[in-house]
Amino acid sequence: MRLRLQINDSSHRRTFIGGSDARIIMGEDEDKLVRLWREKRGEIEPQDLSQELIVQLGTITEDLNRAWYERNSGHTVGAVQRHVRHSIHKWMGATLDGRVEQTGAVFEAKFMLPWNFSEEAAAEKHMAQLQHNMWVVAARSAVLSIINGGGKWVEITVSADPLYQHLLLTAEKRFWRCVQTGEPPVLFGIEAPRPRLEAVNVVDMCGSNSWADLAATYLRTRNAHGEHELAKGELKKLVPEDAKEAIGHGVRAKRSKSGAISFDAMQTEVVHAPVQ
């Protein structure tokens, strides 16, 4: 079986900031940031990833990942491994895993280990790369297609985040200026917005005791709540337009300055007959 290993084209990658670079620039590892800066300046060669097993697993499963996504989504992925540059900021580039033809979404295929895997953590880990690639091609969304070592496939849809992309562009401009001037970079030091994920999971809450207690209360009071809301609506219709308050049968309606009507229960006074 012939495998395509991940090999770095250093002379090409020195000319732009790519999606994987964005993750380092927005990260918290200063050593990695300085190493990336030296690579972009041509002072050192990029790390040899041909012996990194996880990287190679991601590379050789890309075709399977894409085919699995197409089969399960019914969509087609084109522009596979196409290199693109931003229309204005030519130092921003991306080598895309693909574009979803039906939606225009950026397609990103990943292989991840199954231990402590969560969709939120996966999206956060790759958010800088996704937002960078969306910015480069002006896409409104991205699809993160993940195969993990536990034999599970996950699809995560991420929307373009203008605030995140603004911070990302600021950080990348600062880094690229350092590449051009020779000034060593420093960490950006600003916490990026947390990823907003499309809610697609169906969760079984049968194992939660708190859910069980509150669900029982909800079911027990559902009919009474419906009658309560219906009565409030009908009572509001009975309050005269010029009335500030309406009182009767233990219920008081109050009209606010804005015209909203609220209700409260009045304490029933006990009337004692006079002693003869």
C-alpha cells in the first residue's frame, strides 16, 4: 500500500501564514511561536513531521474522512488540497482539505485520539485554523469532520465569528510584521471567544436524579400551569383600558406605566361578626 506522507515544503510555507500557523499564533506556547517565526524568516527548517504518527494518521485518513462525510451528509466536497490566498492580505493563505459544494463551507478533516475526546474541546483546539481558513476564502461556515482512534466519526459545524476573526487578523498582522522586521514575537495574550457550536446531539438524561425530580414536577404541574396562563390572558382582557388597578375575588391586577398588566393574589380578610 502506497502512503502519502506529510512533507513540509519550507520555501513555499515561508511566504504566507496558513491555518495551522494560526493555531500557534493564537496559542499559549511561546517556544512554538518563536520557532514558527524563525521558520518564516528562513533561519531554521520546519520540523520533520514524517516520523510523527498522529500527523501521518491524519494524512492517510483524509480520503476516507472525506468519503465518510460525503456518504453521511449527502454533500460533495470539491477543491481538495487547493491552495488559496486572501484577496487583499496576500500573506494570508490556506491549503484547504476541501469546500462543500452545496453550502460553500470550508471542509476540514482531522484524526484525533479518543481519550478525553469531546466535541467542544475539538472545536476549541482547531478554532483558529477554521476561522483563518473561513476568512481567507470569505466562507460563512466550516465543517470539522473528525475520525478518532476509537472508531467514531463526528461532524461539527462552526460559523464564522467576526469577533474571533478580528482578533485573529490583529494577531496575525502583528506576527507577520515581526517576520518582516526581525523583531521577536510575543504571545498575543488575549483570550479568544469560545466556539459556538451548532446543537446537533440527542442526550439521554435518564441517569440524572435532578432531571428525574424536575421532570416529575414539570409533568405534575403542566396542566395547572396551562390553566393559570389561560386565566391570566382572559383576566387581562377584562381589565378596563382606563383602570390602574382591578380588584376582585382575591386577585388584583395592576397596570404599569408602560401598559403591562401584572397579577398578584390578595390575602383574604376574615370578617368577624360583632359580639352581641
